Amino acid sequence: MTFFMPDIIRRKRNGDRLKADEIQELIRRYAEGDIPDYQLAALLMAVFFRGLDGDELDAWTDAMLHSGEVLDLSDIPGIKVDKHSTGGVGDKISLCLAPAVASLGVPIPMISGRGLGHTGGTLDKLESIPGFQIDLSMGKAKKLLADLGIFLIGQTADLAPADKKLYSLRDVTGTVESIPLIASSIMSKKIAEGMDGLVLDVKVGEGAFMTDLDQARELAHTMINIGSGAGKTVTALLTNMDRPIGLTVGNALEMAEAIAVMQGNGPSDTVELTKALGAEMLILGGKAKHTDEGEKAIEQALKNGRALAHFAKVIEAQGGDPGVCEDPTRLPTAREQRPIVADRDGFVRKIHPRIVAQAALEVGAGRRTKEDKIDPATGVKLHAKVGDSVRRGQPVATLHHHDTGAETAAAMLFTAFEISDSMPVQAPLIIEKL
Amino acid sequence: MTFFMPDIIRRKRNGDRLKADEIQELIRRYAEGDIPDYQLAALLMAVFFRGLDGDELDAWTDAMLHSGEVLDLSDIPGIKVDKHSTGGVGDKISLCLAPAVASLGVPIPMISGRGLGHTGGTLDKLESIPGFQIDLSMGKAKKLLADLGIFLIGQTADLAPADKKLYSLRDVTGTVESIPLIASSIMSKKIAEGMDGLVLDVKVGEGAFMTDLDQARELAHTMINIGSGAGKTVTALLTNMDRPIGLTVGNALEMAEAIAVMQGNGPSDTVELTKALGAEMLILGGKAKHTDEGEKAIEQALKNGRALAHFAKVIEAQGGDPGVCEDPTRLPTAREQRPIVADRDGFVRKIHPRIVAQAALEVGAGRRTKEDKIDPATGVKLHAKVGDSVRRGQPVATLHHHDTGAETAAAMLFTAFEISDSMPVQAPLIIEKL
């Protein structure tokens, strides 16, 4: 049969299954500029309504994956493991997790993204370290992986370029929020980077892309299935994103918190997530037999300075100032700080993560559009967590800011806190493992 | 609220109702080239799945209508009535219907389209008359309407240009088959042409766009509602398109059949449709009180030569050779004719209209793409209708062709006929009136 795009669109629209070779051809042709955006846009919307079944998804992901370079890390010994989070507020886990797991002998080829909208990005947080380079050549990155067992870099233009083009189109055509499209986008990039195993942190709740547990579960299952279709082992944790993670939102602030975690301190939820995700990575990497053993190993690596020492080496190798590990005040700091105080006595019943993220965005910690520049020093520091008792007039947060946005951000940040008379019941941080 | 297209797309995708001013703005901006095709394509697919409610449809139609010139025919006396068919195989009804109704005093401002795919177009059939001009200026067309009570022209670039642009996009993005989009496309053009009343021939069955009766009924109701929202009276007949209409498919062949009808002859089904649709037009135009009276008036105009005389005047006024009315052999004729014979004795149980149309297309009677040129002389002449008894070896059809496509077309045409031992039960031609 000849390839005729309007027919392909109509068939998907009508709920028919597309054949693997049709999907391969359409992704390839689109990447090559041979199919116009308007036809892909219509197809993406049809996919939004009709979904993609397992075979279609495997073909779709594979086509995006093979639209560019696929890294071959087979000459580097060990089971290469990566971690991906679907995005949250204050999610700095990768920063302490990756060095901890690498320090225990699991090679970590980590390719991260930038923040957009209400979620932050690992790359931006890494770049808050003076001098840190995230644009390494693949040769250099592979050498780091061989020497240090880790690299922490950004996506190159060569990796899954079809996904990059498709994502830009989804962004402007209302077709981002589709489970098969989200899953194939993430998995094509992750598979292209050459990993053998992947741990997914699928976030659910007010501060996540997925606010519905069933949908988050479906997304996780979809990614697990794509992974196994490509011969990769994928584990997923569904975790609660109904409150900010840890006590900081903003790039250098979050980096400092990650360093604190690797100094054996840090907020308990940040530590809990690091241990839980780290344990799964160690299991996939063959360095732990079960969760308990894995969590203990991560805890030790955080407490005994092994993770931090490893991180210092990565920083140095990627051109940054490793001195931040001993002295986090070498990270950029904001000139202005403004406290937000409780207006009543009571218990913190809720801290709305999206409002906190919005406040951080107002003072320049995030991007509204891809072109925005971020200010690494700005953001929000929380002094109270959900469940804490507070007194009227007590500071519950501090806004770190420069010249713009402080008024609006402070007003927002105040509304992020709900204080009530009774102690709230907290949902568990880690909901389930898939 | 500011206008942000991705939000509009997402809201329609999620089943929200768009506001009238949003729809107006998006159609206006799209027509002006201010919104890219890919965003409209995504929105159109969302509309395919979510539909448009009555208010949305009125706004959508109105925006398309006002994207260009809206004809004002109010200075021409009488209730202006037009007819529109959703398209079929062998549908030459407009050719005999319009002159018949006009000859009875109802002004007919008829703007028709060209054929595409399996359906023919009135314009192509008119152009089979040597010299006939379908591209008249609006001034000239209005003068014809004032003098003769009729014009038969093609859509000008000034009429509903947003619809033209949108239709081209739908054609290549698998978003043609949407009832609200079909209905608003038809109605915006018809309202723009200045008519007061409209009779719709909504075709159902194998040879129509709508193969499902409920869908056809929904389309008819949707158009009636849009019409009444715009202050126009719309009547719809649902008619059977499970067999070719009349005995000809192809431009000059159909024109000859229409002339035969106006000579008081012609196949019974062509005559029946002409009378039924004509009666409704006369009622809308205030020239008949009920169907019976209207049908009798049309029958007389066909039998007494009044319709044909009127047609001759229109042909002459539009630059064509009126001699074809007396001598249809002045129409283009194909050099080659090839009979298709029955391969057994029996009753014609079925003549598949799409296969007949496809055969005609093969020999150049239709267009596969908008750029194709048609051959006015070619096509198919049927010698047997559904229900007729035939004998093995008896010609059931003749292919009129030139140099290309005859082999394939003949093979196809043979398969269009199903012959069985028992007399088939025929569904009525006119299914219902709405």
C-alpha cells in the first residue's frame, strides 16, 4: 500500500490500528520535513482521543529513537541505569541521587532537561554551580562515564531529533497531555542515551502534570511496557506531589539542599525519595538484592560522604567549582530576602505546590517560555512543612529575590499556605511501586 | 481574557464550549494568516471528536460567512431559493431543476461547485456545453438574476474565503467527515450568496458521503438549525444514494440526460427527484402551497418545454450554445464506446454507485486531485436499472472513453453489477422530508 497521510490520519481518527511500518515512515518523513506540521498536528490530536496500543507505541518510540544517534555504551562495563522524574516542584532528587548511586558502582548516563512552566529542570540546577558545563561532546561524556561512572549532561541535537520536533508541535497544538505521547517522548530519549535500566519517578498530585492517580499509573505502565519492548528494565515509583519536595524551590537553593542531603542532613522527604529511588537503581544495577539493602547502602553513602565526594569529582570533571560541596555559600545567593509570616496560630494543613512554583517563577527562578533566562539565585525557602505547628507572625517561608517580581511573589507565597486548627493527616510520600 | 490558541484547542479538546467571540476571532485570524495551519488542524480534529453545539455552530458559520463578501440580493424582487446536494453519483438534478423552478417565477441564485473524488460537480456538467461561462462577475450575475430569474455560476474568491481555506486544510488532515464542519461549510457559502430559502438534498447510502441514515439526518438537522439561526428557511429531503441516479455518469452524458428530462422524457428516478426537490423550492419561493401542487407545476414545466426554453436562455446569457437544448448531439461525445454485457440471466440486484463512479473517473470523467482536468465527453451510460431483468450477453452499460483507462474502467464497471435470480426489493428513492 502506498503511504497517504490523510488516510493514515483518518484511520487513526476512526480508531484503526496503524501498522508499524506506517508509523516508522510517518515519523521518519516528519523528521525529514517531508510531512507538514498541519498533518502531524491533526494526527496527534487523533492520537490524543484514540490512544496508541502496545505495538503502535513500540513502533512510534522506536521511530523517534532511531531518528537520531543511539548511544552505544556497551563497551563500558556494568549495567547502566538512569532515573527520570515526570516533574514536580522542588524536585532536586537527581542531584543527590545520581552521585550516591554512581559512588556505589552503578554507571549513570544521565541526560536531563531544563525547566519549563511550573516545574524545574535538573540542568538549570546543575548550572547554578559556577562553571558547570552541561554541553559535553558524546566522546567526552562517554569518557566521564568510563572514568567516574557518571555524566550529567543535557540532550544533544543528535538524540531523538524527531521527538524534539514533535514536542515543539505538541506544545502549541494542545496535544501535550496524552499518555502515549508523553510516554514515547520520555522513553525514546532515555533509550537513545544507551541505558540498560531506568527508574521512573511518576509524580501525582496538584504540583504534577498528572493530578489523577489512575492516569499516573497508566503512564507508568505505558513506559514500563515500552521499555520492555525495547529490552530495557524499567521500575516506576508513584510518588506524591501534593506538596513541594523538601524545603527549597529555585536552582541554587535546591542545589544547596541536595548538597545538605549528601552531607548527611537535608529534609526528611528529600532523603526518603533519594533512598527509595536509589534503592531501585541499585537493584537494577545489580548492586543490591532488595529495597532494604539498597536503601541502607544509599543512606550510608549519603552519611559517610561518599556520595558528596563523588559529586565533587563530577563537578570538577565538568568544569564546575567543586568547592560548593564543602561550602554551599559559593553558590549564587540572592541579594534580597523577604520573609512570609503566618497570619494565625495553627497547623500547616497545605502548602500548594503550584503557587509556590508560581512565586519562584515570578522572581526569575523559572521560565515561562523557552527563551526566558533564569536567575539561579532566586526562589523560595520554606521554614515550615505540612503538619508543622506555627504561631502567628512566625516566618513560614523566605522569598529570595532580586529586582523583579517580589511584590507579586510574596503575595502569592502567602496564599500558598493553609493553616488550620487541627493537625492534618498526611498522605504517604511514596504511593506505590510498579 | 487574552486569546491564546493552544488554550482554545485544549478547551475544545476537553469538551468545553468555546465562546462566540473566541470563534469569531479564531476564524478571522486564520483567514488573515495570523494563526498557523497546524493549530487549526489540531482544533479541527478536536471538533471532529467533540462537535460544536448550536451556539458555537452559529458563530462558526457566521464568522466564515463574514470572512468575505455577503451578497445583497434584496433589490431583486421575489424569494430567492437555492438547492444544494451533498453529492452523489450521477446527480445531475440541479441541471433540470434550476431552470424548471426559475421558469415558474422563483429566482434561483445558484452557486455550485466542481466534482472531486467519486462525486461529480454541477459546474463541470454545465461546462460540457460548448462556450458556457461559469465565472461571471457578481454584477453580471445579479443582472442575470434580475432579467432571467436565474444564474448558474461558480464560487468566487470573495465568497466565504475562510471556508475555502479551511476546506483545503480539512481535505489534507482527515477532518472532512465532521457533521458540524460539513454543515457550516455548506451553509456559510449558501448564506453568503444571498438566498432566502434553501432546499437540501441530503444523500444517504453507498454512493454518498453519509452511508448512515442517522448521520444524514443529523447533518440535515444541523444545516436546518444553522439556517434558521441566520434567518433562512431550509427544507431537507433525505434521498437514497445506494444506486446511481438516472442512466448516466459523466459530464456531457449527464447534461444530455438533464435535457431529456426537460424534453419531458428522462429516467423515472431523475424525474422523481427533480419533481420532489422542485416542489419544495416552489413552496419556499411562495409559488406552490403544498407538495402536490409543486410537483404538478414542475411536471408541467418539464413536459410543456417551459423549463427547457428557460434553460436555453440561461445558456445563451452565459455564453454557451443554446442549440444543445434541441440537439444534444452538439455536446461533446466520446470517440470510443465499449459495451459491458451481463454474464448471466437474472435480475439486476445492485449497481454499486461508487464502482460506477470509479470507472467514470478512470476514463477521465472526474478528478482525483483538484488539479486534474476532466474530459467532458467520457463516462458511463447504463442500459439497465436495479430491478430490471437481463439476459446473458445483453449490454448493461456502455463505457464512453478516449485513449486512457478503458481497460481498467471496463473491468470495474462489470463488477459494479450484481445479477441474481430473484427480483430485488427496492428501497424508496425519497426517504423522508425534514
